[in-house]
Amino acid sequence: MERPSPPCRSRLLLLAVALAAAVPARVLAGGVLLYEVGTAEVGLASAGWGARAQDASTVLTNPAGMARLSGASLSVGGQILYGDVAFTPGAGTSSALGSNGGGNAVGWLPGGGLFFSYAINPSVSVGIAAAGTFGSVLDYDPDWVGRYYGRQATLLGFSVLPSVSWRVDEHFSVGASLNAMYGVLGQKVALNGVTTPDGEMSIHDAAWGVGANAGVLWEPSRSTRLGLVYTSQVSLDFADTPEFTGISPALRALLDARGLTTGKVSVGLHVPQGVMLSAYHEIDARWAVLASAGWQQWSRFGLVEIGISDVADPTSATKDLSFDDTWHLALGGQLRPAPGWRVDAGVAYDSSFQPASNVSPILPTNAAWRFGAGVHRQASDRFGWGASAEYAFGGTLGVDRQGNLPVALGGRGDLQGSYENGAILFLAATFDWKW
């Protein structure tokens, strides 16, 4: 393929940077750490994550894969998800909390990503990716039974990744990315008013964190690729002075005396480091198989719940949450039924990172199965499009929170119940251009 002239190269680079900057933080999807950013990975359920390298989205999944792309490549992915995450109160929930399960705490959310790669010469390529890859957005009904444990929770991470790759020889490539992540944290929780209407406590902050991704791609033959990707930890240091609204003068005086209205709540989050090993193999001209196996260090995550466990004696505004490391497995396939057409399918499993019998109401997600399918059409040498869908099933998750005091005495009460058959449906569309 003939390379663009210098003026055209400049325009392409400016277009990529401009589009990356235009992607707003609100497009981040629900969940925690997402494989779904509007690319073909949705239809493959992430199978072959670091070895597929068939379009510019490899800037995110494995920067070493840019060595396989000639000229300039641009991929734009858009998606929408529907999350079905609803709580059913159990018999152990304090009767004074009512019976409202909170409704569907997720609903519809948009998402996507942008990816650009340019081959400077046959050995060196550069690229940039912009995507929301980390996040959770929850919004319960104001009077739901768990309002004293969490009413709203927002945790978003938007990454911009300038990247470079180097083809060492015809079989081996390496790549690296700088991961500049902009994080947003918000929590809102009701405060027990006892004899007066409930008040509210909230925190909100935004912070930048920096990490790095590194990848290698080994191509022992024209039909086989193996990719290994390391993603470093990204630290997001959030801190905010809590805002209290609708509380009684007596409670405000108590909070003032304990320094809870002036001191900052510090939340040092660590987006986990991880390793992913992936494979791609063409069985023949029509069939290919893909697989991935990975690990993520959620034990250093560091999220906290905010709230007041006893409004008559407020001593603390936060509670630490602990998590376990996770592993990931995925298997998929690609079929080329006719010239210019490709069908994708995949299945994946991610292990649990918190006890399934007692998940946090501000993070009701855990182990999950993913099932994906998609189609891609190469309409011409320069343009292709794709559509894909994925169903992520989390099963039933329990909640068993024991309050220090009854609701009538200013406590949170007991919260017991379950999220029945929680699931997320992803629908994605991808557009690819080459010059």
C-alpha cells in the first residue's frame, strides 16, 4: 500500500488527536475493568486479546501488534450497554429500612474508543488510543433499603495511550504505551435522620494517574501469533472533604466536633496490574482459533465505602473493602464464509474478586461469564465495518451487611438480600479506515 504524503500524514495525526480529546468521560461504561470498548473484542469475548492485531485497536490490546499494520490505520468503536443489576431484599434486612430494592442500578450506558496507528517505516510504528477502560456507575432509588450503605457510586477511568512498536525481525515485535489515565470518583450515601428526614453525605474528586503497557508479539509462522502483554498498576489518589446536606443542627455539631466536616477523605485506588498471554492460529484460509489467559492484581485495589454507622456517635466516615486477585480465560474462533466477510465468536470467564455471599452494594459485580458474537465486513481495501454483541452473566450475588445499631437508634440497620442473575448486554459497532 502506498504511504500518505507528509501533509496527509499530518492531517491524519491531527484528526486522531482531536477525536481522542473529544471523547468525553461520560462515555465510560459500567463494570470495573472493561475488555469492551466498541471493538471486535466484544464479539470475541476478548479471546486473542493480545495476538489478534487485525486493526488499529491493537494499540490498546498489544502495542507490539502495530508492526503488522502498514501505512495509517484508524479504528473508531462505539457501543451501548444495558446493565440489569437489581437488589432483592431478604428476610434479614431490618424492617425499618423499608422494602424498596433500589430499582435497576445501571440501565443504559454508552461507551467506545478510538485507535490510530501509523507505520513510520517497515520497522517502527507509532500510535495513540483513547478509551474508557475502567469504571462502574450505580444509581439506586433514594429510599432503597441499602441507602445508608450507598446511594450512588461512580468510578470512571479514561485512558490516553501514546504508543510505539519496533519490528525486530520478521518473527518478533515489541511495543510499549504510556497510559495516562484520568479518573473520577464519586459516592453518595444517606445519613439516618432518626426523627427527622434523612440527610446525605457525598464526596467527589478527579485525579490523573500514569502507568505503562508493554507487549511482545511472536509470529513463528504466517498463520500463528503469540502475544504477551503486561499492564502496569495505575495509582489514582482521590481526596475530598465530604459534603453534608439535609442533616440536623445537632448532627452537624457532632460532625464538626469530630473533624468530619473539615477533614479530607483520602481514597488511594490502584487500578490493577495484569498479564495477558494470547494466541491466534489460522487452521486454514477460512478458520482461525483464538485464546487468552490472564491475571489481575485486585488485592491492591483499595476502594472504600463512605457513610456514618452511628449518627449519635460519628467516629469514622469510611470503611475499607478488600479484594482478591483474579484470573481470566477466553476461547474464540473466526470464520471467513465469503470474500470480505468474517464472523467472530467467543466465550470467556473471569474469576471472583470478592465473596459472592457478601458483595459491596457500591460494587455489585464479581465472577462473570462472557458470550460474544460479531460480524466484520471489509467493504474495500480502505474501509471496513463491524457489528458485535456480548452477554456478560454474573449470576446471583449476596449481600450480608450487619449494622452496629438498629435504625431507630441512629444506625444503618442490617442489609441482607441478593442481586439475582445480574447481567450486562453490550452492543457495538466498529469502523476501520486504512491509507
